[in-house]
Amino acid sequence: MNKDIASIRRDYQLASLDEASSAAHPMDQFGHWWEEAIQSNIDEVNAFTLSTIALNGAPAARVVLLKGFTPQGFVFFTNYDSDKGKEIAAHPIVAMNFFWKELERQVRITGTIKKVSTEESEQYFHTRPIGSQVGAWSSPQSQVIPSREYLEGLMNANVEKYKDGNVPLPPHWGGYIVHPTSIEFWQGRSSRLHDRLHYNLQENHSWTKVRLAP
């Protein structure tokens, strides 16, 4: 074992989480924690790890950016032809993990996933910087490419193609919404006796809340 790595540790003491002070609905609780995360000026506060099931059955994970949430779920945008897009199409169940180390908090989410409407994707697409809009047309995401120069050539060609600034929504690009079926709120505590509150969606669409041992 690498002693330098094994000796890295931190005792969490910033806050606590209990049943009485937490919201009855997990999306309300997420909203409370989200506002506190925003107010804490966390860098890339909307970054989360998205885990999917690869086509060979293995887990696959990467960091993506949250672009919205409602009482119904969590929204992000990506290339539908990417590896994650293909994996979602084959297995429309995913996991999400937010880690806000500055607040000593994690939020773990499992849920079903589906595409948002084309209208919603188009509305968001046109709020992106023009370079990102053109980039969505230029990157054959997750495909093997011969070189960086090849990618830059595609970008340059599309910059010229859309030099009038009118970039249409690519048919292979858009949003997903994750409808949660379970959400766990993790608050770091001293001596690794962390607080973990786990919400589970029931068949009647109500939520139960239980405490898990750390």
C-alpha cells in the first residue's frame, strides 16, 4: 500500500443531517442543498458523475453538467450518438453523483431516463455560446478520429458554414431528464460516522425516508 495515499484523511465537522430537519420530498431537500452549494461559490457546482450501463454490461461513468432540475427530475444535454447516448438507449436507467467537498456533502441518485422534447433542447441549445453550438455539429463524439487536426478541420468548416450565426439544433444533440427513484443525501461527520438519509420512491408515488449506517 502506498503510505502517502493511505495517510490522506480529513475529519468532517461542518454540518449534520437528521430526519427532523430534512424535507419530506427529496427534490425539496435537493433544492435546499443546491441553494447552499450555490451560495458557497463552489467551482463547477453543477458537475456530477453520470453512470450508465455499457453495451457489454460493464459500468461506465463520466462527469457531465446539470442544466436544470424540477420536481420531476434532473436535466442535462449531450450528443445522442455518443457512447452514453447509445448506452442510455439500450438501458434507460442511470446513476448520478454530486460531490460538494467544500460542504462535505454527496448526493447519490438513481432513476429512469428519457429524452426531453425537441423544443426544450432547441431552447437550451440557442442559449449556448456560438462556439459550443458549432462544436456540437463538429465533434463525432466517442468515435475514433485520426488526429486533433482532423477535429479542428471539422470545426473550421462549420465555422465557415454557420458564419451568419444561425446554427440549427443538430438532430443528434439534445437533453435528457432523469426521473429519480432513489436519492441519498450524505453529510460528512466526524470519525467517519457520516449522516446518510435515503429516500425511496413508492408505487403510489410517495417517498419513504430512512437513515442508513455510514
